[in-house]
Amino acid sequence: MPLIDPTISGATAWNSWSDRPAEMVFLPLGVTVTPVLYATSTRRATTIAAGPDLTFGTHDIDGTHIGFSTHHAGTTIDFAYRKVGPWRYRATWHGAHLAEWGLRYWVTVCLSGPGMQARYCPQDHAAVVKVGSRWVALVAAPAPVQTTVHDSIAAVVEDFEQNGYFYRGSRGDTGPVVALRFNLEMMRHGGFGVAVADSEQLAIAGARAALAQPADDDTPPLQQGLFAGALDAIRDVMGWNTLYDRINHRPYTAVSRIWNLGDFAVWYNDQTYAALMTGLFDPDCGRANMAVAMASATPQGNFACIVTSNDAWVDRTQAPNGAFMAWMMYLRTRDRSLLERVYAPLARNNRWWRAHRDPDGRGLVSCGTSDVGEALYKGTHFGARNETGMDNSPTHDEAIFDPATGTLSLLDVGLNCCLALDAEMLALMARELGHQAEAEEFSTLAETGRALIRTELWDEARGLFANRQRTGGFVRSVGPTSFYPLICGAADDAQAAALLVHLDDPDTFGGPYVIPNVSRDDPAFADNVYWRGRIWPNVNFFIWHGLRRYGMRDVARAFAEKSMALFNQSWVARRQCGENYNARTGEITDQPDTDPFLSWGAMLPLIGVSEVMDVNPWAGWEFACGGPDRTLGPVQSPLGLIRLVVSNGRTILTQGEYPRLRTTMQGVMSHVVFSQTGFACDIAPAGPSETTVCLPGVTVAQTLVVRFDGYAVDTLADTEDGLMVTLPAAKAGRLQIAFSA
């Protein structure tokens, strides 16, 4: 089935949409350009599948820059694609290391269109295909050694593997697939240009123009200085894992290119995480991913745990984290249409939890599996614990499954914290949308949940939160969800302080690699299998947010440093982004069932980005000012795409080419708000020096009022940087500036 979507944005039309990572697809027409490699030493050809023979490089969300390296049969080839506007792109290859004579190693570039006959024009050294009234042309340099035609890409592979390269029987110039063949002896370095146009000659001319573009395959770094490369890593992981779902006719960010789960696979929470992360670069992509998550809603009210082309786990769901992700997306873009789209299904899901997973009506929930659908593991102990997302966690080893209620016997601290946070976020959404009665409903549910967690799930003897049996006793095993009361605000001050002791204890949850999914002194820690001992990026992200919510910035920074060090250990050298990590060594692939390029693995570098700039419910739009030099962006913000630069102690915020803010402040600005007639922020200085805040494009004459901590400020001046406001040294407060437009 071809990949075709004529409504896709022109900016993303050419992209690596298919399940072949190296293949470029022009989605409006379904035209594909597919590299095929052949090694005589192994007599094997490949279309370059995701896995050990492919190293993922740069990948913009819209496909503007794409880079990767292949390692088929021991030969390494570096590829780079660069788009030249929405209709054209340029590709190059470089044989970096040859494991055999280059004459016997072949790079083949295939052009095909859905149900069309492609053609090679020797006089133009161009392959062309016509789809409807539109043409796509491919021009290579140097010219191919020979051109062959085939019925499919699979037939190209079969031809090489059956006949080798020393074969002329498939030569031709017209067929469903035209294959331009090159070898690494004659063409160790090569390239091609591709273009779309409304005539054959215009397409060929466009392809030549794209091919002639100067080499510009290095993308400027998105994050330098503090946690350098974090935003770049998120971009690349999201870019590579964003595909086109041919079954449901939609773009989405998959959990992975490596897993074999059918034609598509959507985990509810994973999709909301992808929505948050892709939204850092492209709000449209973020909204599309959130729409995919919302499509998992069932008539019963819950979101299906997972939906694939093979199965749908409608009998169970996942921890209710969607409202948290959606609210953070809204704060970053202020797109009310997003809230209007997601609020109703998210609200139904929260109410579903209380109706279907609280069998004794005590206000705390357990995980379970309902008597609906025909899913794998339905009605089983294992199926029920799927709802935690931590399928084989030892924190549920003591649980008993009750077939009558479809629930486990344990009150799960992580689930209940997520449910309380979900209700809190829903209250904020409802208030923003004008649903006052529902805002009060969810606010009350959130507060009730926090109180019950604080009193019923706190194990005073051990000084932490834990799962407990509905009939009374706490379970022995504890995991990182013991810290989740921080993110929902359930822990009182004494409880929060006690949790920090465990977080720092190398015998339980501390150490150089954090945070293990079961306490290090638990016998299950040694299993090192999935949720029994390993480190999970999404868990680190939630705990980091909990620390920030409680104002524990120094602890959160140390936690972020460990999280980024863990991520960089595999990313910098091997470009691996782990599903999970060994809690003793920090390695990914010590376990064969761990995916080395999973989307939610990018939540570790998301912590590194958020330490520099974040938009969250606790502090609004916040960013660190002053200190060592650093840069961040372009990245999405409430102003749109912005860039944050700290140089020589001065912080500059720019929107495109236009500076919006300059300041000498050393510390953190939070709850930052720009409007057409004002600016406001909370200032928390980190040093004794006075602070200046400059608003370019604003003058003293335009200024109506300036207040700091409620008092009028008259230390104003016109400068070349715009209006400059000078604030007292070492004083925290809220700055408010109003001016005429």
C-alpha cells in the first residue's frame, strides 16, 4: 500500500515517512527514492533497516536535514539529505570505510511512483516518474554505471542476491522501479538531486539545481553550554521516529522504528510524551500526535492501553498522564483549540478510573482489566498490572487479582499520584475553557486524592510512600513511584524531606546512575530485566518535575546532571537513546530486549532542556539567566520560536531576528508573560548585583507603569537596547511593565 497524503504540509512533504529509514517519500504523490546496498562479500542486499547496521544522525522534524551512516557487511557509508525548499532535496554519500573492494560494493538509488512507470532518460542522465499531471525527476552525479528496471524494491534486492552485480539481464529504462547503480570503486563519493514540478523538463532542471547546491549538511547546534546537545538529541529522536501510518492515513511519532508490532502501534502515554516533545519544534506535529493519543479513547471512557494493527487493549488503560502533557503543551503555545479537542476525552478518562478501578469506593484506585474487548492478557493478573506501565515491577508481586472486580488488591501509589495530578490539570483546563462547575469538581478530586495519598500511602516505618493492600499492609518492594507524591503535591514538608534521604542513599535509590525502578537493596534489583531494576527515562522526567514543584532546584539540578550523564554515555559515542538503562553500568544493550532508539528515551535530554528553559504548571514560562555562556533554540515558546543566548553574563531572548528581552539578571525568571502592551515576570536573583531588564522597541515615553514587588519603579532609561529598568540588588519579586502599543 503506497504512502499518500495530498493534504500534508508542503514543509514536510519530502521526509523519511516510511518504515525504511533511508527512504525519502514525497507524501502528496506517494513517490519514493530508496537506497539499496549490495555487498558481494556476503551476497546480501539491504534496503537499510533500522538496527545495528544503521546509525541515526541528524533529523529535523520536517526533514530539512537528515544524516545517517550504514554499516552493511562491514562497510560504512555516510549519507546526508538536505531539502532545498519544499519541492527539492539534495543527497550525498561518502564511503567512509570499505570492508571489501569498492568495485564489488554497490549503492543503488531507486525511483518509483504508485502504480506508475518510471523512466530513465540517458541523454539527461535523469530518472523521471509522472503521477497525475506532476513530475518527479532524479539526477545523479556521477552518472550511474548502469540502470536497471524492476517490478518492486523487493525485486531489486532479489536481483542482486540471485545474480550479483556482474549481470546485465535486468537492464532497461522503463518500469515500475528504475534503479541507478553505482559502485564504491568508481563512485566512492556521489550524490543526486530530486525535484517535483509540473513538467518533465522543469523537474529535471530542478533536480540539477538541487544537486548543484553547495554542501551544507551540518546543522547549527540547538543547545550549547549547559547540557549541550540535549535539544538536538530530542529533535533527532523525534525526527527519526516520526512516520506515516498507512493504515489510518496519518502522520505520527512511533515508539520506535525497531520493534515489530505490525503496521502501526500506539501506546497512549507514549503518544502524549511524543506530542510534548515534537511540539518543541513543530506545534502541528505535536497536535497531530496528541490527536493520535485521543483516538485511543473507548466508548467506556478509558483510553486503550495500546492499539496496533494486530490488537487493541481496550480492557485496560495506562496511568492518566495525558492531561499533564496537554496542559504543558497549551502553556507553551496558548492554543485553545488544543484544550477544546482534548478536554472532554481526558475528563471522561479520569472519571472512568474512579468508576472502574475503585471497587470499595475509598477514593484510591488499583490497576485492573475490564470485561470488554478481546485483547491479549485480558482478565489476567499480568493484564491488570499493564495499567501501571511497569508490567513486571516487583511492587506488584504481592498483588492478588480479583476476577469479580477485575482489579488487583493493591492501592498503587504511582497510579493514584498520576490520577490526582490529572485531576489538577483538568481543573486548570476546565477553568480556562469556562467550565466552572467541572473546574471545582476536578479541583476537589485532586485535593481529596492528595490527602488520601498523604495519609494512607505513607509508610512511616520506612519513611516513604509505598503500595499497600486494600486490606491494610504495605508491600515490601518499593520503586521510584514512591517519589511521585512530589509531582502531584501530596507530600507534606516532612515527607518530602524524608524522600530526599532515600533519593540520595546509594543503597536504595541514589548512586551515579538514577533512578532504578526498584530499590537497590531489593532482591529483584539483581534481575536487571525491564521494570525489575533498570532505569526508565519517563520516570526520571516525572521525578525531576516533582523536585521542581517543591522548589528543590539544587536537588533537581543534581538529578538532571545524573540523567544527562546517563543519556550521553550511549548517545554521544553510539547515538543510542535507550528505552531503559542498566542501573549499575548505565548501559542500554546489556539486555537484548531493550530498544536502543525509543522515543521516550528522549525524556532524559528533555530534562536537560528544561533546566535551561521550561514551560510548566509550577513556574509558567521560566528560564535561567546569567552564569556561564550557553544557547538554546530555536525552540517553541509562548512567543513562538525563540532563541535564548547567555553571553558574558547577559541574557538575550530573540524571536526570529527580533530581540524581545535583554537582562543582566543572574538567576531565574519565571511566570514570564509578554503581551502587546506589557511584560511581567517573577525574578529570583542568584547574586548580590542589581538587575537591569531591557525591552527593545519600548521607550520611556511609551511606558505607563512599572511595578516591582507591588511598588512603583522610577529607575527607567532609554538605551540603545530599548527601555531599561533597573531593579534593586538581591531582591526577589514580580516585575510588571505596562506600555502603550
